[in-house]
Amino acid sequence: MTAFAAARTAPGWFTADDCRLADFRAIVETTTDLADYPYADEVRENVLVYGSRLRNHVATAEGRRDVQAELARALADGPGIVVFAGAFPDTGVVDRATAVFEAVIAEQKAAGVVAGDHFAKPGANDRIWGALDKFAVREPQLFAEYYGNDVLALVSESWLGRGYQVTSQVNVVNPGGQAQVAHRDYHLGFMSEEQALAYPAHVHRLSPVMTLQGAVAHCDMPVETGPTMYLPHSQKYAPGYVAFHQPEFTAYFDEHFVQLPLRKGDAAFFNPALFHGAGTNRSTDVRRMANLLQVSSAFGRAMEAVDRSAMCRAIYPVLLALQAAGVDERTLRNVVAASAEGYAFPTNLDRDQPIGGLAPETQAELVWRALQEQWTSDALATELTAQADRHRSGF
């Protein structure tokens, strides 16, 4: 079965009717064959595991490319997830990074910050949004030791090529923390079903190759601590960004997911289209910490720099006048779409949290809300400035 396998039909736009559990099962009920992946050490729970001998194969440029080709194939056409046992052989680096993260979390709590969550109850777990630059500015020497790790670069380049951008969100699932709902990840995975349906089928197939998801274990994670739940091979189901919203797919995931215990310093990377979710922490004393890495393609950016806030301020009086003159809604929306930022990310999730939805309000949604509520130009300008401030990094 090839990556991002088509639904029974190949529609230009997916609908909920395209999501057939029988089709999904035909894809995910697949056995990962170790013989197909010569650089892997073993298969656990249908997941490929790579060990220390991988370093012997990447010593040359040719060997590195061969390994990266295998990793890309595993992420696209294989189980969709790879684990690197001992990715950080020096766990002392991990421990020192953990201390930095714990200090940040303690400061957040002292300041009364409650972190929102895309797929879990806000405040149930501890989060550090925007952890990458917080780490780098606070402890640049340790940051260099941590992110100098070649496993992180190896797998990131295998999926995204050069010029990738790393972001990091530290997640701590406390004892008793409940499992997340099964989902896919960024981009379409952070949308409601209605929003995802607004994108054509070819975008559903494109989105996963723009991002790589990963996690570094910052403590030992036996199964009772609730390491991430995965459904291997599920990334190959084309309408999956619609399917994960359907109750029958959630029920199937809940009955068939796998969990791999991890040791401190292990790392898991997966295709963002893989059905997954953090597990329930049933331990009484383990604060399960992972550094969640989201690595983005260099190609996910426009060619030109545009001041969209200035554009919105300039055209808003015109929009009000057009609306008063009876211009139809579609025309007004088209103007907003051509001028305002229509996507919620990147943002600063400390200030612009996804509470009440999977993503914060976009600039385009803000302008449209202002138009519907007949705000003054000054009122919109104030809110545009406040929104832009929420999007800035904390540094």
C-alpha cells in the first residue's frame, strides 16, 4: 500500500462519507516486516526501532543518504513511526535540560499561567509553549549540546531536506493525567472537521510531508506512565484528517493502539498523519516529561514579506462602505482572504492559547468579526495590535 492511499473513490474534496472503517482497517491491519528495513534493529508492536549500530552506517555521505532514504520510506509507506533507542547516549545532557524545563514550569506556575492544550483539558498537564527559544536564551551552552544531537538532524533531513525549522513544546503528563483523544497533527490535524473539509483532497495528501513530529523522552516511560499511543500505518489513509473526527474511527483506535515503553534519552519520530495521542498516566509518582519536537519544511513560507496588519487597517473602512452599499458576502470574504492572514500559526501559545478550539483566532477571522459587529476602524486597529503582540515570541 503506497503512502497516503486513496479512498475508494478519488474525490477532489473529501467528505465524511469517504471515511469507511473497512478501508481504514485494510490499511492499518498490516505487519511491519523487519526484512524490508535493513538498518533497523527490530520491530516492536509493529514499530521500527533503530539502535546504536545506526551510527556505523552514517559515517559516510553515501551511507547517510541510504539510511535517510529508509527512514523516509518508513515514515511514508511503512509504519509511519520510528524509534531511536538511546538517541541521547549521554542522558546527563537530558537531565540538565530537564532541570531547565522544570525551572520554567515552576516560574509559569508562580506567575499563575495555565497552559492550554489542543487535545486535552487545559491545566491537566504542564506545558512549555515555545520551549526552543526559552531554552536557547536561558542556557545557550546546554542548548548547543542538546540540539547538536545528530539523530535529530538525521531524521529531520530524511523527511524534510535542508533548511528545516525546529520548534519545541515540552509536555509533562502528571500522575492521573488522562489520555488525549486520538488525532492527527499539524496542519490539518489542528482544525475542526468543518475547517479540514474546506481544503481539497490533494492538500490532505500534501500536509504530512511539510512537518515531522517527534518526542525525546526525558524520563523512563514504562507503559503505566502512558507513553504516546500510536496506530502504525494509519498515516496512509488519505481521508484520515476527516476520519479522526468520526466516532467509529476513535473507537477502533481505542481498541487497537500500541504503546512503546521508552527509556530516558530515547526518541520517537512520526509522520504527522499517524493517528496518535498521549496515554493516561496511571503511575502514582512519575511526571512523564517529553520534549515534543515539531520540525517544519523550509517550503512552508511565502516568497515575499507582507505587512498584513497595515493592509487590514487600510482596507477596513472600504469593507465597511462596501458592506453598507449591499455588496454580497462572498465578495467581502474574498477581499479579506486576499489581505488578512488566514492561518493561526506561527504564534506564541503562552499568550495566544488554543482554549475553546484547536487553534487561536486568525487575523482574517478577527477582521470578519469586526465587520459583522460593525466595529470602528480604531477598535479594529487596537485589536490587530493586540493580536500581533500575542504572536510575538516571549524574547
